[in-house]
Amino acid sequence: MDILIYGTINSVALALYALGFAMVYGVSRLPNFAHGALYVLSGFITWTMLNSLGLPYIVSIVLTLIITGIIGAMIYQFVLIRVRGMEISEIIASYAIGLAILEGLRWGGFRGVNYTLPAFIAGSTNIAGISVDYQRLLVVAIGAAVVAVLWLFTHYTRIGLALRGMAQDERAAMMLGIDSDLMAVVAMGFGSMLAALAAILLLPLGNVVVEAGYNVLILAIAVCIVGGLGSWMGAVLAAFLIGFAQILTVVYLGAQYQMVVAIFAIILTLILKPSGIFGQQKELEERV
């Protein structure tokens, strides 16, 4: 029962890590390697607003989401737009931005384990004899709501339909008058806000540390590769596969092997099915 409960919680956390990365790549085919840095940055922004500015928690959360979304849009508008279409340059540029953000935070004094965010709801409860924090239950509930809202947004709003059109066929969408760069800016902004939301939900379960940015980036990439780059629902399914695999590994082998599972999933997917579970890229044998 503990594997079922904590496997579900871990899977939802992985989905929250990856949804922003999947959205940006799905719409603009841009691998945002600054994703993990934006996750950590939003945690420090929230902490600063709470502790240095003394703002209420809900106000800090809303402002953090807005600020992180603007930062993500600016990263595309002023940097990534200049290298879009050059795959290696996209990776180098976005990773360099992420590295600058993380090391800038470290240089600015945000190091150690002194920074924490309060839980939304303190305390815990028992489910089938297993103790579970209310914050973790909230992560599952809000994570499910985020996936549902994202699906509704991309199916029933003009902006969402435009994003889907860009993800499915960029040239056809442009012929219908959809601005490719504008949609990429919107996707980058929304993707950054999703990274911030994941941070606000998950960082109260631990400390806000710079090193988390690198781990979040690896996990997001693993989920997106296994699910299929560009497939949002594939990312959710892959999150559950990797999430339960990680919990089983923790139970039977040890917590130190948790990240190994994600890296092994990347390698195994690239060997057996390079396009991922629901990916739309051509299979290796088709390209050869």
C-alpha cells in the first residue's frame, strides 16, 4: 500500500516537473534547458517575498507565477529567438541561461539548507495505515487539476487551439495566420509558470537548494523522452512509469539509486524506441 500511495505521489510530482518542458518543446520544438533553473528561481522568489518583503503567502505565489512567466517569455524573446531552428545552439543557449541563473543564485548567497517554504496545510493523515502529509495529498489533487485544466485550455480556448495547431503542424498553422514566434513566447511563458507552480507545490516538502535545478532538469528530460518529445499526455504516462519504478527502487535497493532509474529510462528508450511512447518523431529504422 505504501508503494501505491507514494508511487502515485512521486508520479504526479514528475508530471509537474515535466509538463512545462513538454509544452515548450511541443509548441516550438525548443528544448528549454533552463527549465530546472526557473524551477529553483521561482522557489527563491517566493521565499524572498515571504521572508524579506513580508507579503502574504497567496500574494507571493501569484506574483511568483507572473514574474517567472515573464522571465521565461523574455528568455525566448531576447535570446532563444535568435538561435531558433539551430538545434545545438538552442541547447547550448538555454543551458547557459539556466547555468547563469543557478550559479548567480549561489553567488548571491542562496546556498545551504536554510531556505524553506511553508506547507499549504500542516500535519498528516493515515490512509490504509500509511501516514501521508496533507501537502503531498494536495500535490496529487492540484497536479490532477493542472492536467485537466491544461487539456481543457488546449481544446476549448483560442490560444490553446493555436498552441495545438503549432504543435501538430507549424507550417499549416502559419498559413492560417498564427504567428509562430508569438506562440513560442506564449508557450515559454506558460511553461515557465508550470515550472514555478511545480516548485511552489513541491519545495515545501524539502529545502530550496540550487542543486535541485539540475535534478529537476534531468527528471523532466527523462519523462519527456520516455513519453515522447512533444506529447503532453505521453509525458503524464511516462511520469507514472518512472515514478513507480523509482519508488520500487527505493524500497528494494535504496534511495541513492533513484536518479539512476531516470537515466536508465532515457538510455533504454533511446535504444528500443527513440521516439518515445507517444512521440511523433520518426523511428530510427525509418530514418535509416
